[in-house]
Amino acid sequence: MAIRVEDLRETLEQYGQEHVLRFWDNLTAEERGVLQESVATVDFPLMARLIDEWIHNEPSAEHFSCIDPVDVIPEPDMSHGDTVEAFETGEVRLAEGRVGVIMVAGGQGTRLGFDGPKGAYPVGSITGKSLFQYHAEKILNLERRYRCILPWYIMVSGANEAATREFFEANQYFGLGRENVYFFQQDMVPCVDEHGRFMLEEPCRLAKSPNGHGGCIPALAERGVIADCHARGIDTLTYFQVDNWAVQVADPVFIGYHVRQGSEMSSKVRRKTELREPVGVHCLCDGQYRLIEYSELDFYPQLLEVDARGNPVHFAGNPAMHVFSVPFIERVYANYQQFPWHRAHKKIPHVDSAGNYVRPDGPNGYKFETFIFDALQFVERAPVNLELRAMGEYTPIKQFEGAGSVLEARDHMRRHWGAWLVEAGAPVPKDAEGYPPFDVEISPAYALSKEEFVLKSHGRHWPAINGPIAIGAGGEISWAEANASA
């Protein structure tokens, strides 16, 4: 039911935001309804607190007496007994159907020059497979191997939910079944100007932004995901972000370490080799588990220390891969009013007081967001920190070229999967580093690891391969500039 304009005006005046109605008299009935709905979903007490803490009172960094490195389990090695035991434990948890997959996919492909959800971007240089499809094929492989269902919980935003659903419908949910792909939307929060006043995206709509990946915690609880987990008997959730094509979805080793240690929240860590590498850092701050964002490193000079060899002492970088227990998520949600918020100074398009659309040249306002890794502050038992493998696990895509780009990801595919071809005895030319000098794609539905690929390739009669090659879900060479040989 629509809110009465009198009540709307009273609420806005109470919180000093009455300017939101400045265009009311010129709006159509439909536009007034849009504005009422846009305002009705605002958590005014929360926004008042954030504006007071972050705008009216310049915040300072927390003070810690002592910041120590966290304990890290080295890169998994299947020749070690503890890794094997973790792997077997994870396999049991998967086979019992107790694992679900969370993927954060609320972004658009704007920075990639792509009009649509980032997950729909055709990252495959040969096949044009999307990020969504690569992740779906990993889930398919695991479901077949462990004869289980891995429900896929996908957090979307208001900006891309409809397009994401349409993309999955058009691709028949990549064979996973509509009933096992669950979309849930994160909340949006108003953007504010440098005086703490709500900004308007258009005369009838507030400018809003997603509440950050930490917003998945209330969204999981409030959008029915936790209830679905209970109905399915799921007590373990793995988490990753859509833009990392290389992530190991529901890695049994990672899950196994998490389960065996009785951890509530576990993280993979990426060994930093440069102090200023743009990733957050896992650490112990006065004995409490924390993750300090790279943008805040200068507040904590301890995090910029190096050892005798010049390597970072605090090397445990954050690649945004976690495992959660479902009861832990429920406990954090019950105490979510204590969850930290952060602000970001951004360029925010808006309409000015005269109703003119403004696209600013520089930061002109603030967005508020939460980070999933801040849940580490709530753990009651020591979390697992597992070092990820050097290649084939982390190549996020933030832009088309340069560091963290589509082009860099495709080069990693060439080297990662190209090494599999070489190991399997395929007749491919090699560059100075020992990799094929052309693009390579191997379907995750066919193989998730070099070991699986080599095993499935045993006894295979390979054609001579002189150009880009893609191997499909059934092991077929689906596209290649190759010369078949007898």
C-alpha cells in the first residue's frame, strides 16, 4: 500500500531529508508512486547513524596495540597426509549433500565495455563462454562426481536481477535445473552528498547503491536462502565472487579443512609478494581476527613491514573465497546491528536542485557498504586460512586490459590449461615458458584439475594442434585451428 504523502513528508523532515520532495508538485501520479516506493525501503535510523558517524564526524582508524600475522595452512599438497584427510572429509560432506554455493554477482559489465550483468560477459576467447557458464560447469562436474545436488545461491542487485534471470532462462540454467538455482537480491542504500543529504537519481527516484558483499548476510536470512538450506539439510556454504573465472567452486580440500577444524568461517589467502598489492590483509588485531582493506594500510604501518628477504610479513592477502557454517551466518545476522559499515567517496550522477542531470567529473558524494570479511570479527573459534594454489584459482576481471583484466585472464587460461595439454602428451608447440603460444580452453565440466584431465586423456589419439583449441564438456575438440594427423 502506498505511503500517504503527509507521512512521507513527516518522516523526511524528521531526518532532515525533506528536499527529496522538491519536485513532488511536478510529478505524475505514476512518478509519485515510484518516489514513495523508493523512500519506503530506506532504513532511516541506520542512515542517520551512518551519516552522523561518517559525514558529520570524520572517522578515525581503529587503534590496535598489536597486529600479528595469522596462521596459514600452506598450499595443498596431496602427498601430505593432512591434505588427503581434508580432501576425504570434504568429499564426504559433498556426497552427503550438505554443501551449497553462494556467488556474489550484483555488478554490471560496464568497465568491460559490456552492456549486461558482469557474469554474462563472454570471457572465453574461443568459445565465448560466459563467466556464469564456467562456474556452472564446475558445479555440474562436482554434482556428477559426488552424485549430489549443489544448490547455487546467486546474489544479484536491483540493477541486474531481471537480466540475470533472463540469461539463465535463455541458457536453460546450464543443465543445473531451475529449482537448484536460487536468485536473491541484496539491499540498496541511499547515496548522500558531502553534507549527508540524500541524492536523487532522477526527480522521482533516490540515488542508491548496493550495500556491499557483506549485505549477503541479511539477504541470505531475509530472502529465504537459509530456510532453503535447512530444508535441504545444508550446513556448509562456500562463497566466491562472479568475476573470478578461475575459482575452485566447493573445493573439497578447503571444505575438509574447515570441517575438521570446526571452523565457523574459513578463508583462502593469496600470498602477497608486493606490499602495495591491492588486496586486503588477514591479521590478528589485539588477538581478534580482522581483515584490513588495502586502502587502509597506511593507518597501520605494521602491515607494511618486510622480513629479512624483503617479503611482506603480513602476506595473507584476501582473494574473496570463504566457507561458512550456516549456524554462524544465523548468529551474525542476529547481531547484524553491530556489523561494520564503510564509506566510499564516489562520482555519483544525480539531478541538481533545478532538476538538471549532472554527471560529475570527480567524487561528489558517498556510498555506504559492508564487507563480507568483516564477519571474521564475530568468530568464536579460530578460522582456517588456506593458501591457494599459485595458478588456476585467482584471476579476477575488473577491466578489459591491464592488471586484473579480461586479457590477463585469457592469458592465464592459456598457461593454466595449456600446461594440462602438455602434461597429457598433446602435440602442441611451446613458447619459451613451455606453454602453447595460442589460446586454450578446457571445459570445467570435463575436468576440474590437471590430474583429472590427464587421467581422462590416457590413451587418447591427439591430432596435431597448431592453433587455438577448445575442449568441450565431453572431451571433444569443439573448436581448433588444427591439422588432423593419422
